Amino acid sequence: MRIRRRSARFAGVLLLTPLLTLAAPVSPPAAVAAPPVSTSAEDAPAASSRPDSAIALAGVEPAGGLETTKTTRPVAPGLDLTSFDRYDAAGWLRADALTADLSGGLTVDYVNSGAVTRDEPLRAAVDRSRAVAAVNGDFFDINNSGAAQGVGIRSGELVQSPIAGHPNAVGISAQGIGRVVQVGFEGTAALPAGPVSLTQFNNMVQRDGVGVFTPLWGSYPRQRAVDGATRVVEVTLTGGRVAAVATAAGEGPIPAGSTVLLGREAGADALAALRPGDAVDLSWRPRSSDGGDLRAAVGGGSVLVRDGVVQTVADQSLAPRTSVGFSADGRKMIMLTVDGRQVDSRGVTQTEMGRMMAELGAANALNLDGGGSSTLLAREPGAPAVQVENSPSDGSERPVPNGLAVYAPKGSGRLTGYWLETASDPTAAPGVAPVRGGRPDRVFPGLTRRLTAAGYDETYGPAAGEPRWRATHGRVDGDGVFRATVPGRSTVTASRGRARGTIELTVLGPLERIDGTVDRVGLDRAGDTGLFGVVGYDAEGNTAPIEPDDLTLEYDHALLSITPTSDGNLAVKALGGSGSALVTARVGARSTVLPVTVGLTDVPVAGFDDAASWTFSQARASGSVAPAEGHTGTGLRMSYDFSQSTGTRAAYADPPAWIDVPGQPQAFGMWIKANGTGEWPSLHLHDAQDTQFVLRGPYLDWTGWKYVEFAVPPGVQYPVRVRRFYVAETDPAKQYRSEVVIDDLVARVPPDVQAPPEPNRTDRVVLRDGTVDGAPWRFAVLSDAQFVAADPDSELVAQARRTLREVRAARPDFLIIDGDFVDTAYPADFALAKRILDEELGGQVPYYYVPGNHEIMGAPIDNFRSVFGDTSRVFDHAGTRFVTLSTATGSLRGGGFDQVELLRRTLDAAAADRSVGSVAVFFHHPPRDPSPAKASQLGDRKEAALVEQWLADFQHRTGKGALVVNGHVGTFHADRVDGVPYVINGNAGKDPSTPAGLGGFTGWTEFGVDPVTPREAERARRDPLAEGPRWVAAETHAHVDRLDLTAPAEVRVGTPVAVAATLTQPGGRQVPVAAPVSADWSGSPNLHIGSAVGVRPWHAARFDPVTGKLTALRPGVQVQLTVTVNGVKAEAQVTTVAAARPPAA
């Protein structure tokens, strides 16, 4: 039985929204725009200044949205748990709902720790009472007595009364009918001098009141119940007579058989005349507003739904929430929690919570305690106890005073079924998706997946019985380990007699490669632990976690110990205090290597004794640097004015020369003296391949000195150099002048370790050899030119014009500009972009312009719209439906949630439209950034995962093609996720961000399309795991100033030689002609281009573009090899010679 973790839940059943009407295809806009110079601060979040302390949902609260995942399972007969994710205009929501049929055998009761003033995690109380589900209850005296504010009734017994002003409650009658009700308290103490009204029971005593306290109160000092009172009298009663009278509230537990009266002000005066031995007769009871009886009740806050009408609650704060409600007849109970204050669940207002309760069928509903208190527990079938189903915002269960619990009838313990799961929790299993977790429901042929089978009885309670296993597409051993055999959908069944249970698994295609879930593990000291997992890929980019038992590990056992975890990960523990090692994980012939280091040393990088030599530079700002008093000695003061632009502003402190850093630092640390203005500090690095990395620190929201660390991301190639320190402000509304002082920059350096280089991977969608010229139709994509109108004759403008001329010469059907054509978003920039497009394309190539983040740099999106029209659109062309979307703010939702809905509608409509054979989706920020920094991808990782899930589902469900094209990263790249190709178009003008050999060149991409026929789609739909129709190919067009082909003059038979081509770009950039550069290789008739397959008798040699090797087949012949890149050719003449003779014996 696995323990479920909800902190990053995304796996589940994908729900497709109803098919809605699709707008007609949009005509190309009349014009389009171009690119400028950017700063390395451009990937900052939308606002970098200090967040406001209150988070509220402005305006009309959203309703509806898209339900992206939904699962339902039984908890007990008549009790189901439904968990769902929802995405709407305000963000993500994650919720869990228990639905109980109260007309059957279920019962509901109040639970607590046994003492009003002892809070504890709800699970403890629920486990003691053997309930099968529960939610937290009332608001309470947090961080003090822990006493709840409202009523508590358990099994008909009053536990506590409400405090004044807190009468609302949910209650269950003796007949099992639920209702939202107000509950008060009435009681009388018959004293010798006459009756006195009792105002509270085991709760805070109101002014002039008299409270009754029993052993149920607990041991917390009773002074808390009368805080602020001017006069207090406490009377202890035993056996109906006064045992003691005191003028102060007592402490400690109240003995069994005793009762305490505690009066304040006028109430104290009424008790003051009592003496030991006086007879006192007490009576009390809860009083419901409808006069009905209550077997169970728990207090709450606002009424959210009354008689079917959602109530408007003034509180607009977004928070985690808990609610309980009932159907109109009170026979159906709904218990709902919504997670909040988390990246993937924003929380809801109380009015939103009411709407959700009404959607679930509640005619009346009450808001219970929320925030970190929100907790929902439920038992899995066959489990002996409950587990936490929601994701508490504190990170774990908060101690709470009470809850409302559901009880199932006692079961027989006789086996009636099995609940089957993978032993690995999907939310914690090894994975590489944008969100945490993996796909243990998948497995590779020849490999295994651990399964669990929990037996349950007729109440879904635990029942013993070892199952027999059987499976399709594999076999299961007696320990529940499934070993896959052939690809396809597998049904695994566990059974014993008539009891059975099933689980569906997917056996993927053969294992192509494996990789780790992290690029390295760094441990500070002996005893520290870290986690990593291993994930496998098939040829279509489908992934699945590799079970530890399927791995062979090689590592230094004297330095490390590695043990599997229950979720299929591997825990690495440092045995020594310092050292490094390579961990090699193997699955058959596939392997991956993980560097592990133990120990960190602080190595000084800059002490700023040379502060006078540092210089200031800026982006859309002004300022200066100068020596100043530092944290220890001399520091560097940087002053700046961020009130001169609404675009992203940055102030840079540049050293006299880039600073070489020894070793392989995992982090940098420095002292920063801030003014609390909220800007974003960064360290700008270059690694050994000259890849740029921007290390982000925390917002400068403090005043004075503070030590700050900047983590070095995985994938850095050492050694590194520090280029500069800077601060940035991205919020247009934040306008200010400020300064910082920095000092004592150190590198946190572990022992050196060198991992073997990983091969550069480019998906097959990119042509290595050939062109798309012969495709039935073609379209072009360019992005990231980034010029400004302020410099119309710049090199960036020249590069943009050059790219457009190349596109026009290629004569594609149309052009898509995939964002960041301009660098700033002022009217003059778009006017220049329009002029360049008109001049260079001459109206001969229609174009569509997709905005990127620079299309709102310093100005609103309206400037873009006024020239280039809509920011998102749908159009059809020759059987392919195109969707262009704006991620100008860094996410799809940021460009308007209607875009997310548009994508969903478009996919649904395309699925049903026989005239559509494929869908191509374009937006600027990719779902995944392939560069090590991971700084240029969709900011909402759950949204990125949703897009990937939707596209994969569309392709698998319909057999039709899907394609995603993005920009922004500054590199050309292509990968495949669950069968769908994802192409990143590189820069048209701006300098690339990655090494030339890893896609860091300038140019554009041309796509050739061979439309998918209905017959091809149907064939692919029947076998969704196999490769579908090859309907699209991408030819990258690198800018070429010169092309050189290097080959030896002679090649001997039997001794292949390497042939290399290199192109030169503006500025002297040298780019190897290898993927992702597309080239067209050709040769003389006696030279075969390709693999050994296809060689004919007349061929004297062959050249393989994939390996770059030229092989002589027979001697004495001259062959000519030609390579063409973007229309530029280079040739080489090679003579084949006889194989070398072996030396004489």
C-alpha cells in the first residue's frame, strides 16, 4: 500500500471539454513586425518588486474554467472521493470532494483529541475513532488554547458551546439528516441565592457571563477563557456541592466527577457569595435554531450556500478552504477541500467555494476553517487507516481542534475484491515532465513494474487473501512484479475466488535510452542524502520510470551508499566527508552517468578591494558604481534610477575583466546591503562552452546586510567565469531610485568530478540530409530578431532583413513570426517592423505574427494589436489547422484565459473534422527549455504539462499529427514528447544563447508538410504507441557567409575517415554542419550518400551524413562530395586508394 502525496498531483484522467463552435479561419494580417537588443534580465517574472501583503481576486470571481483531471474512487459503500484539477482565468485549483449518501449505513460524528484545548493532526483523532474519512472542522484559538470557536456535539453529547457571535454549524440529526444550522447554548445554575444563567460551555466566557467547564476542557489554563476580565470567580463543584471558591481562574485538568463554574464581571459577582458545601444544581443543553435535535455538530464560519442560492461573501482573499454542505433533503453530504497558497493551486474566495459546493449538489453549505488547517482524509480500499488526500498549505497536517468524520458499518473481513496500484506513487515516481512525478503506469518491454493488491471486504475495509495474478502483454510473479513482454495496453488482474481487481498498464516501445532525473547530486557533508531516479525513453519520446531492481549501479561504495525508495527513486547518502564519484546506472546496453560530490569549500571570488576599477552599464536605466564601506572592508556600491522606463530595467556592475572561478562551484554566496525596494539580484556567468547562465537570487525586500546564495544550475560546463552582477526590475508600475552594496563574493566549490559529455540529440523531425523543397506545401518560421526603432540601421535590422529575403526567395506558402521580432514595444518599433516586412516580403509571402515577451517590453500589447491585429488566431491550410497563441507574459493564461479555452476547443474540433489531418500550435515560450539554465520556458509548469498532455492525447486519440513550434531560448532544437515533435526556432538576429554546436546559430526554419490522410490517421489511431505518419519535416536554414568542407585527399579502402563541414556566420561565428543544422549532401554518381543499405556495384565510396564518415569501397577512383546549406555549396575531391598492406611477418 503506497502513501499518496498530493503536493504535485497532475496525473489523472484527462477530460475533454464539450465541442464548441470554432471561429472561421483568420486571414493573414496586413503586416508584421521585427527584432532588437535585449538584456539578460528579460526572463524575469512579470513583477519583481515586493509582492503586496494581501492576495485578493479582483473584480468578478471566475466560475467554470476547464476541469483538466478528475478521478473518483470508493471509500465505503455510499461514500466516494472525487479529486479534480481545474484551470481558470485566475489560475489553478486542486480540490478533493467526499460525497456521502446518509440514507444508507454511513454515520457522521464529531471528532477531536478528547480535550477541547488540545489540538492535534486530524489523522490522529480519526485513526483512534476508526473513521473512514474526515475533514477538519472549526476555526480556533490558534497558538493559544486551541479551543474551537463554535459548537461541538459528539454522539449527542455537548463537547463545547460556541463563543459569542459564532453560532453557525453543520449538524446531523439522530435520523441521519444533515443541515446547516445555528446552534446556541442555554443553561442554568440553581444557586442558594437564585438561578444564574450559564453563557458558555467549555469555551471562552463572554463579558458578564458564567461558563461551565468539565474534564472535556483539558489541561490548558482556564485564565485564557476569561482574558481581559476585571473580576473573576471560579467555583469547583463536586457531587452537586461547592468544593472550592477562588478569585482566579485555575490551571490543570479538571478531575473526573467535578465541574467548574467560571464567572467574569457580573457573572463573577453572582458566584462570589457561594461557600464550600453550598448545593448547586446545573442544567444545560445546546439549542438549534430550527428546534431539531443534533447527534453531531461542528461549528463553522460563513454560510456559502443557502436554499440553493450561492451567497456573496465580502471577503475576497484567496486561500485554502474547507466546506461541508447537504442536499435539499439533507440525505447527501458533500465535504470539499480546495488547496491554496501553492504554485499549482491558488486557493479560492468564499464565494467561489460556494459556487463549487453548489456545482457538487449542495443546497446548503458552510465554510469551515481553511488556510493551513484545511485537511481531507480518506481510506483507500483495503487500507487499515486513512491518508491525507489534499495538500495542506503548511506542507504537512496542521494540528486542529476538531473535525467531522464519516464511519462505515463494520465489515465482515471477508475478501470481495482487490484494489490494485503501482507501488510507486505517480506524484513522486521518477519523471522528467514539467511537473513533479512520473508515469509508473508505463513500462518497457523486458522491464518490470512493482504492483500492490490490497484486499477489501464489502465495506472496502481490509481483508486478507493472497491473489493469483494474470496479465496481457506480460506476466506477474507472486510478489506482484509485472514484467512486460510486448508493446500495447496491458490489463493486469489479481483474483482469488470471486474477488478480483484490475489495473491498466501501457507497455511502451523498446527502450532507446535512459537518463537521470537530475544532472548531479551535491552533498554538503557526511550523512547528507540526496535523491535521483532513472527514466527511460522509447523512440517516440514516451517515458517511464525505471525500477531500481532493473538497474545495475556502479559507484564508489567507500564514499556513497545508494538505496531504493518506496517510490522507485534512489537515495544517495554520503559516507565520507569529502570526495566525488560517478554513479553509472545501466539497463542492458543503455547507461547514464550521474556526478556526485561530497563537501563544499568557500573559495573567494571577489573581495572588491578593486571596486574603483568596476564600471557601470545599464538597460533602460542610469546609475553608477563606486567603492563603499562593505561587510568586511571595502565593498561596491551600485546606485541606479529605475524611473526612466516601463520596460525591464537593469543596472550592471561590470568587473575590470571577467573573473575566472576555480573548480566546479555548485553555488555562489555574497553579502548584499539592500534598501527593501524589491528588485531582483543576479549573477551573470559564462561556462566553458560560452553558454550564458543567469543565477537569480531572492528579491531585495530587506533593509541592511544579508548573506545571499545563488545556485548554479545543472548542466554547466566547467570552468566558469563571472561576467557581472546586476539587479533588475520587471514591473512597469514600479518606478524608483535605489542602491545596493555588495561584498565578499565566494564560490561554494565541491571536489572536482568529470562526467562524460552527453551526445547532442536532435529529433528526427529536423532533416540532417535533404531539403523540404519537394514537399506538397511549405511554411517558414522566424523569431527573435529583436531590433529597436531607435537604431534602424543596426546589425540586428540587417539580420532581420536578410532573413526575410531568404524566406521570400524560398517561396513558402506563408511565414509565421514566432515572437520577439522587436526588442521593445513602442509604436515606433512596430512601425519599423511593419515597414521592414512590407519592404522585404513585398506582399508575396503572407505572414502571421505571434507576440513574444518583447512585444510587451515597456508598453502594453495594444501597440502590437494596433498594427498586427489579434494576438491569437486559428486558421486552416491544406489539411493542417494552425493555432497561434500569445505567451507575451510568460504563460498562455497571462495572454488571456480565452487562449487556453481556444486551444481546447480547437483540438476537439480538429479531432472531429475529417478535413483536418494535423494540428500545429505556435507560441513563443517553449514548454521545456533544453538549455541547462531552464530559464526560457513557460513560467507556469503545470500549464506546460497540460499543453503536452493535450497534444499527446489528441495525437494518440485521433491518429492525426501534432506539432508545437516555439522560440525564445536562443537556440535551434527539436525533441519529441509522447510522440509529438517540439521544435524550437533559433534567433534570426540576436546573438544565440548556446554554443554553436548545440544549436547556437542564427537563421530560420522551413517546414515541409505532407498532409495526413484519413486512412493514415485511422491506422495510427489503432496503434498510438508506434510511429505515426511522417507528415512534417523541418529544415533549419542557418545564415551562411562561407561554407567549408574538409576532407582528406585520399581515403583507403576499409579505413573510414571523418569529413567535416563548417559554416561561418556574421561576426565570425563558426558552426559545425551537423544536427540541428540541416544540410543537403550529394556527390558524383560513383558516391553513395547514406547508410550501407543502398550501395550498388558502381559505387566506389559511400558517405553517411549521420556519422560524418566517408568509406572507400574500391580503390583507384576519384569521387566528389558536395554539401549545400541554405543555398551555399562546398565541394571536395577525394581519391580512393587500396587498403594498407599488413606488415611482413
